[in-house]
Amino acid sequence: MTMPEHYFLAIPVPDTIGRLLAADADRLRRTCTYRYWTDSRDCHITLFFFGALASEKLGPISHSMELLARETAPLCLTLSDMTGFGDQRHPRVIYADLEPSAELFRLRARAADRLSRQGLSLERRPFKPHITVAKKWSSGTAAAITAGDSPWRGLSWKADGMILYTVRPGRLPRYLPLKHFLFGG
């Protein structure tokens, strides 16, 4: 039996920043073990995780996000610190945090409005924009998360779009872009 396709909407991260985050993750691997380390090509900021979707939902999602993207100016995003979700000695997720961005929160709210009108059930937890570096802690201590000065801290980039991805477990890159939505048309 095949597993149904899972989908999510995200802001892609430039390759240069993905490579810097992956290199910094190598430093963390010396003190802790996670089942999943993010490949540099898979770095992104999730706006919405949809999970399994019927194929007929993809067209309306794409159409509404295309219209939203045309109305949206590129966003300036800046990396801040590396931290984790959960117990800081062994967080369940290690991630690169972002400086607060009102534009990013507005984009997500506008997307949520359009997607919920299509009958999609969206996550209710507060939005915490981040770039996952590792997840599913196995062993060791993650005390080195904040140690040292990461070369990517304070880097900014202009996000010029969002992407609808599908998840491909067990393959690299793990996330396959299905549709790009460029900001400003």
C-alpha cells in the first residue's frame, strides 16, 4: 500500500544559507544524535503543513496562492539564533530562528484566510517561523546549540516567493517543489 502524498507551503531559503546551516549542523553532530538532519537543499520556512491532500485540492490551492503572491512584495528575512523546541538539553527540534517580520506574519495570515475559505483545516498553534536543522533527538546533549558564533547569524535575504512542496520520505532532497509562486507577479 502506498503512502499518500503530503504537501506543505513554504518560503524557500537560498542555497548559500542552506549550506551555512548544514555546515553549522556538523558542529552539533559531535555532541548529539538526531534521526533526521536537514539537507542543505531542503531548508525552508514552513507557512502551512497540509499533510495528505486529495489531488483535486492542489489546483485551488495553487490558484489562490498565485493570486496572493502577485499581491505580495518580496520580504526581507534575517537569521538570528540557533535554538530548539522542547528541553534545551535535548530539544526534539533544533532550528535557526528568524528576526521578527511583520510582513511574514501578514503574508501567513492572508494565506490562512484564503486557504480556510477552501475548506482546508489549518494548524491552530501559534506561528513560529524557523528553519529546521535537526529533528527527532536520539542521544547526547545539545548544549552546543548556542555555543560559538555562527557564520550565518544576522544574515539577511530577500524572499521573492513561496513554494508548494511534496514530501518524499527516504530521498534527498526530501522536499520536491511542485509550484513556485513569485511575489509581485
